[in-house]
Amino acid sequence: MRPLTEAETRTLFEKLGRYIGENIQLLVDRPDGTYCFRLHRDRVYYLSEKLLKVATSIPRDNLVSLGTCFGKFTKSQKFRLSVMALDFLAPYAKYKVWVKPGSEQSFLYGNHVLKSGLGRITENTAQYQGVVVYSMADVPLGFGVAAKSTQECRKVDPMAIVVFRQADVGEYVRNEDTLT
């Protein structure tokens, strides 16, 4: 487990910035202690410094996981955000989308959000902006990228895609063998 390089940190923060903007600082300097990001086997983990000190006594080969896995770096050094980061993204999200109860199941099965399933959307959401998807009861379901801006969503066909799904909580069931 090692600290992220400058390029890796920049890539991670650019990806997180699409969803939570300047609130990245709130992830690192929390009232309950200082937290950090560490890389282990191409996966980025978010953990407290107290836990990091304890983990130094474990040999690297024996360490499977530590803290919360935020995502992983691909072979081409792009960062892919994981659904496990949703609990940390949701409170700080700048742009949100709420889906109707009838469309929640479709989203959780891995489908994109259609205009017919859109309940609400944050004002001034730009096209290709990172959004967190909520149920109408304000339960975070996943995150994605806005396919249309807020203004375009008002005029578009009911069967048009308005949010491209990136990750949803249904992945815990669909991919339980590969999530770490």
C-alpha cells in the first residue's frame, strides 16, 4: 500500500470533482480525523490515518483490502469510480437526479435513466456532468453522467436517455464475486 503519485492524485481528484466539486477537501479533513487515499494493487482505498498506521504491520502480500475501495485504475491509467464510493459522494453531491418509484428497479438492474423515469433534476445541470441518482425518498441509488442538460430534459422525448449509468447499488448483488 503506497501513497498516490501526483498524476494518480490528479486523475482521482478530477473524477471526484465531477461529482462533488470543491467538496473533495471535506473528504480529507473530516471532524473525526484525517483521512487519506492509498493505492494497493491498482485499487484506491479511502481510510483514516489511524487505520493506516495499524495496517503497516501487515505484510503487503497478505493485505487484501483496507478501508473503503473508491475505485481502480485501468491499464491505461484511467480511473474508474466504484459503487462503494457512493456513501461518500452522496452527501456532497452538487448535482442530483431523482427517479420515479417505477424506474428505480430498472436503474438498479443496470439500465440508464430515461426521461419517463425522471422525477426531478437539480437546476442548471450541464450535459455530461456527474450526477448522483436518488430515489424519491432521498435514498442514494447510484451515480452516472447527465446525458442531457436540465433545459434539454424538459423538451426531450419520454424514451430518451437523460442519465448514463456509471454504477448503482444493484452491483452488490450482480457482481458480488468481484467486488473487493
